Amino acid sequence: MIFRLTLACLFAALAGCATTGEGDPRDPLEPLNRKVFAFNDALDNAVARPVATVYHEYVPGPLRTYARNFFANIGDIFIGVNNILQGKPGDGLQDWARFLFNSTIGVFGINDVASDMGFEKHNEDFGQTFGRWGVGEGAYLVLPLLGPSTLRDGVGQAIDIYADPLTDVRPISLRTTAYALRFTGNRADLLDAGRLLEEAALDRYVFLRDAFLQRRRNLVYDGEPPREARPRYEEEEEKPQPPQPEKPSTQ
């Protein structure tokens, strides 16, 4: 269901890309994005944040850590695939080694023994892989339920969802419970960040958009992004001006 919804939103966005506004050139769909952002925000305030707050306050910390580690361990499978596709076989093998050790010694991944053994945890997805392959990020896009994205990352997210090992869990009730637990845990981990955002940002939409785009660029280039080309008018403003001749005194 989420996979089909993501694709539908992407097709709708692609259809509307011909119409651009006068705002940030990275965000030609800002009017639509703001409406989706408001919908997501209302849903978060009504459901996701209250549930995450209860989860954080009443579920013991060790149990929350076990759940977080379990889902992170599953994610290492395709993190390794993406590292391989990005031309980083050493990192990919580390990801699969993490999955092996955490799934066995770590008891189905609830204990992150691989980190204690020196195997670094990575963060890779298909959107980053497309970026490493040279695919442009495209227009900024806010997806229903999924939040900030771009056209490139939206396609990547659709593949991530389709390839998610949880999609093969049966029965459906168990799979739904696993999705809900993972989402609730992730939202609970962002409670403090959400409070700081509400206090610091005058326009939360703009703040989140800029932070997301900067973070994704850093992730694509593993923290070392190339220098972005600046608009020509900015470069002209910074050019040193030749000294102006002094006007002769009229006195």
C-alpha cells in the first residue's frame, strides 16, 4: 500500500513539474508540498507523536534498545547491497558481517555486538546509490506519511520499501505490528529533536527542507560533498573592485 502511494505521489509530482513558482528553485512544488506538510504535521500531532510519547515513557529503555537494534540489523542487509552498488565492497562486506554476527551472537540482532567488534554501522539507501551514480536529486518533494524527499530519493524510497525484508513477514497481522513498532520507535527517537525544532524555527517547513537537502547531499558523498556552484551574481558581488581615483579637491 505505501509502495503504491509513493509511486502515485511521484507521478503526480512529475506531472506538475512543468509549473514552477518564484520561491526556492529546488522546490518548484512548494504550494503542493506545504499542503502535504500540513497534512503530515496534523497527523503527527494527532496520532504519531502521542503514541511515540507513551512508548518512550512507559516502555523500559533496554526493551526500546532491543527493538531498535533488531530493526537496524535487518536494515544492514540492503545497506550492504547499496554499498556494493556504490563501488564500496569493503563497506558492503562489513555490513553483511554485522548482520551475521548480530543475528547469531547478538541473538536475532537485539544486541549490537558487531559494533563492539569494530564493525562500523553505515547508512545507505537506494536514493544515495542513485546520487552516487550521478542521478540529479530533482525537485524537493514532501510525501504523505513519509515526509521530506526529492524525486530521486522518492524513487529510491519506493525501492527501499519494496525490498524491505518485513514485506515478506506472515501473517499480515504480524507484519503490520512490526511496521508499527519500527515506526513508533523511530518517532520516539525524534521527540527531543521535534521539541527543539518547534522552539528554534520560524518557518518549520523551510527549516526542514534546507536541513533535509543538506543532509542528503552529505550522505550521498559520505560527508565530503563537492563544492556547489554559486549563482553568477553572487560571484560578481564578491569580485574585488578596482580602486576608484580620488576626485580633485575643489578647495
